[in-house]
Amino acid sequence: MKAETPDGARCRRNFYNYEPEAGAAHLIHTYKHDGSPLPSFCGEPVRIALNAPDAKTLAEEIWASLDENNRVSLFVRFIGCADGAEDTFIINRHTR
């Protein structure tokens, strides 16, 4: 789900399918950038390079890079290119 309009008054639910590519991922986040009020994310998922060996390591790296006051939750899923095996890790600030 993402904002359909710049003011965030309407949302759109989209599903994305990407061909597996080793060392790459697509990131969807809640907000586009800092601001007052915070502007909702809009646009396509952001392609990022991956160096982490598993979902937990990547989640911890992303979590550590976020502003501590804005951390709420984080969902990371690795899907193996060769075998389709899934590795999921979720962080929630209320259960850490």
C-alpha cells in the first residue's frame, strides 16, 4: 500500500513481481523523507544492493540506520534465487 496522492488522502494497493537477482532487493518504506508532516512514500519500490548474508543481518543493519525516534517496525524477507527458500525477520520496537 502506498499513497496515491501527494497529500496521502488516498492509498493504492500494488503488488510487484521482480525477476530474482542475486545481490539486489526492492525496498518499500513508509515515508518519502523527513518533513512536517511526514510525506507518505509514493512511487516505485527502491532498488538496493544487498551484502547481508541473511534476513536477520539485513534487518539489524536497516534498523540501526533508522532514526531511533521514528522506529516502529521492520519486515525483511530474503527469497533464495536458486531454490526459492524464504528467510523472514521482523523487528517491532515494542517487543525488543
